[in-house]
Amino acid sequence: MVIQADRRPPLDRFRCFETTDVDEARQIVGRHFCSHRLDRSSSLDRFDACQNRAPGFRTSLNYIRYGADVTIEPGELTKFYLIQVPIRGAAEIANGCRTVVSNPMTASILNPDRHTKMRWHAGCEQILLQIEQGFLQDVAEKMAGMPLGRVRFAVGLDTRKPESAVWIRRLLGLFGATEDGLAFRGVQDGRQRALEEALVASLLECQPNTVSALLERVETASAPAILKRALKLISERFPEDISLLDICAHARTTPRNLQILFKREFGTGPVHYLHDMRLAYARHLLLANGDNHSVADVAEASGHSHFGRFSVGYKQRFGESPRETQRARVFG
């Protein structure tokens, strides 16, 4: 998906600064994001920096340009995620051990716990969504229905993929609504929070991340109370040694009735659903904390008492062994 920029910069009436001074640009952008190095790659380019910014509840919308070819090195962002969508030009983005060439067809997502270094080429202009780390974590845990380790995204976001294109249009719609005075008005009300939660939730659904495997099954709003009680028990106690009868007792129904409900809703039985959740949580741990935990520790933490069966089941489910997931460092 190629994004065309209007001649007037996005959020033009939310101007923070416009300057030809590198130090001034570094200081002001640093106040809004974090301290960083900002160096010109060539003294021949015209440095013409500008930032427009609309703060919200736990996110902010931004437009930034530097004019010249610049290198930006914030290190670890620590407290926020940053989604950068070029509307003109290109940039090279390194976050952790992953590097992407970003342009109007490839946006970037910076994970807060990974070292970041960027080169924005002359003429690059980007819109940016800043998301507080704790806010995204809260949304992810609500969606997964359980406490989670750190959430990391794949750094490159292909704006041509249908699901990504839908999310980009949603983001651009928020920029338009903000320019029309309908969103990000500085009012911290329930509507603004809901807008931001929906944007973050749809990002978690469309962009590969360490929680993706846990978000594949979503309970419908019309699910019967019996099923909701069963799912609540599974999500809260899946690492424990619970049985079909334990689930039935909590859901206040019979094994046969529960089997029928699960089959209708998910195409599988409650025990298989339980096992699949354990495997999905194991994958989350391997992707998010694989550097710090052994595969055996991950198996135990996700409720697998038999290491051999865990490895076989994991490979059948995800097409690779737990150790292969750990070594690949997909979100490293």
C-alpha cells in the first residue's frame, strides 16, 4: 500500500517546532520521546526539521521530517513502542538484531527493549504512533486473558498486506479525525481511551508478535455462560494439572455438553483446547524470553509435565522444535 502525502504536513495545526538547528531539533524531539543522538550525514543537505504532535490518553500521533540525511540513535526506547510510517522517502531502521529498509510500502515498529539506530534519508517524512509500553501490555493481556511476558513485534510492517493495509487506513483515519477536531483533543474521556485501545488491539491482531499464538482463538460475545466459565478456568489455570472433569465442574455442565459447545465454537474439544493453549503459551515464552530460560523451564511453566511429549506436540503445532524457535530469535 503506497501512502500519498498531502502538500500540507499531517497535523499541521499541532506544530511543536520547525527549525534548521540540529541541537534544537534533538532537544525538542527528545522531550517528547527520549534522549538520542542526532547527526547529519552530510553538511550539503538542507536541514529543515519539523514535528507536529497530538497527545492522547496513552498514545500520541506525530509527524516528523528532518529534510537532510540524518542518523538517529536513541538506544533502547524503554517506555514506549514507536510505529513509523513513511509518507515520503525512505529510512533504514535497526531494532535489536533486525534491520528493515522502510518506505511507503514498509513501515517499522520499534520494540522498547531493543537497541535502535536509524538513518533517515534526505526527503524522508514519516507519521508516527507512539504507544506507552504499559498500555500495550495491558491491552495484550486483556486480549489473551492472562498475564504475559514482554510483547515484541516483527520490525517490518508490510503495508501492502490486506490486514496491514486495513490497520494503516485506520491510523490515517485517526490522523484525519484529529485534524477535524474529533479525536486526540486533549480530553481524557472514555471515547478517546476506546479509540486507542481499538487501534492497539488491531495492531496486535495484524502484525506478527510474541503473543500472536495466544490470540488466534477469540471467544464470541454470544458464547453461552457455560463456555465462558470453562474458558475462564482454562485461561487462569492451564499451567496446572486440570482435567476435563475439573473444567466441567467449574462450568457447571456435563462432559458431553461441554464437548458439543467447544466443537461448535472452536472445532475441537476442551482438552485439546487446553493443550493448544499450553503450547501457545510456551511459544510466547520462547519468543519473548527465550534468551533467559531453558526449553525445559518453558515446558514446565506452560503446564507440560513430560518434556518429550511437549517437544513432539510443539513441532506438530508450529512446524519447528522448541529449540529452533528459541534459536531463531524471530523478534530479537
